[in-house]
Amino acid sequence: MLKTTLFLLIFTLNSHSAIFRMPPENPIPESFDQFIFDNSLKTIIFLNLKKLKEIDKMECSNADCKYFLVSPNILEIYKNGEKISYILKLKN
């Protein structure tokens, strides 16, 4: 009885916790610092941090850019109304 109750408790808590981990419905692009801060624990961002800093310096040195992570490895940069896509690699 105790094992069944404990199992059901753990099972239901895990299924309800997905609500807190879901991405927002209408995500908006962010500035570089905010983008790095929000996504710093993602492996793809962590492994490509040098490349991201180089991209930021090269593309956005004199313009206001917004960053958006579309999928696990596709980064979109919005610069002056133009969308630029980069594919990030898991191995460098």
C-alpha cells in the first residue's frame, strides 16, 4: 500500500512539473547578454560561447541585434529587420 501510494505521488508530481519547464508560447528575441544569461546552461551554447562572441563582434559591432535560439542548434540573429541564421555545432 505504501509503495503504491509513493509511486502514484511521484508519478503525478513528475507529470505536473512539465508545466514549469515548457517554453513560452510567443518567445521574443533577446539582446546578446540576456540571451547568454538565459541559455547558459544549454550544452550547445556552452560549447559555442567563443563562436557566439565572435559572431556578436563581427555582426553586431555597430548595430542593435536580437538573438533567438530556434531549435537546439539553429541561432537566428535579427539585425535591422533582417534575419541571419547560424547553425551551431556540438563539437568544435
